[in-house]
Amino acid sequence: MNDLSKDVLIGSLFIAGIWSFISGLFVISTVLFAATSMVSNMTARAHIQG
């Protein structure tokens, strides 16, 4: 995965989480924010190690 696709993935997950939170789907927004955090941390660790 190149940097652009990682940024697009993280951004789209974040925006979907905000949209879910605003619309009242708190469980789904929590899962999306957790997925965003995990993807962001995995890409940061891969960048540091590699």
C-alpha cells in the first residue's frame, strides 16, 4: 500500500465515523474510530521499522 492509499483509507474511515456519530449510530462510530486508530498505528509502526 502506498502512502496515498493509506491516507485515503484512514480519512474515509474517520469521516464515516464522524458521520455515524452525528446520525446517532454510536456503536458503529466507535468501531470505525477504533479501526482508524489501528490502521494509523500499523502504518506508523511499519514506517518506523522499514
